[in-house]
Amino acid sequence: MPHEIAAALASLADDALSFSGKILDAGAGDGLSGRELRAAGFKNADITGADLSPKLLEIAASRSVYDQLKQLDLSQRLPFESESFDMVSCVGTLTYLAPSSGVLAEFVRVTKPGGHICYNVRTDHK
């Protein structure tokens, strides 16, 4: 699924190769989605990976695809200024968060007007 989310965001960018905006990879995990964002053409983007797990963030750091990594809980207020990202990517993580957590409202808050939020929810998880 990381490939599909990255491809969807690339299709929304005027030109992923020249895109130099900011992307938040929320629930970055081990960095597979960050790798797919780079492979989709976001070579010049400033990508922040965020995850709750320090162990997964260590693995993500070893992939060298993120400009910044942040350990944070997506069910809490995000530690970013409002309107600070052009795009938000979230692969699979919303499967584990209650809709009442406010996570989607936080994604909207940190996304610039005209920006894009792309996420999925796994249906194979019980």
C-alpha cells in the first residue's frame, strides 16, 4: 500500500520531480512509505517521518529517506504549526486510531490550504 499512496500524491503534484514542498509521513513506521515517496519522484521534497515507535524510527533513519524524524502520538495534538505541510501521507496507521482521537482534524490543521491528505484504512485487520 505505500506505493499506492505515494503514487496518488505524485498524481496530485504538478510535477513530483520538481516538488520542493513539505510532506508529513504520519505513521512512518520503518520508512517504507518514505522510500516509496522518494521513488514516486519526490526527490526534492522535505519529508518528515513521524511515528510512535522509537525502534521503527531507528529503522526508518537507516533508510535515509527522511529529512526529519519525530517520535509522536498521532492521537494527540501534532507538534507542528498550522498549515505547515503541503501534503500528508498516512499508510495503514489510521486502522489503529479511533476516529474520535481527532487525528483527521489534526491532519487538516497542519496541511496548507490547497494541500492534500492521502490515507488508507486496512480492512484486513480485526
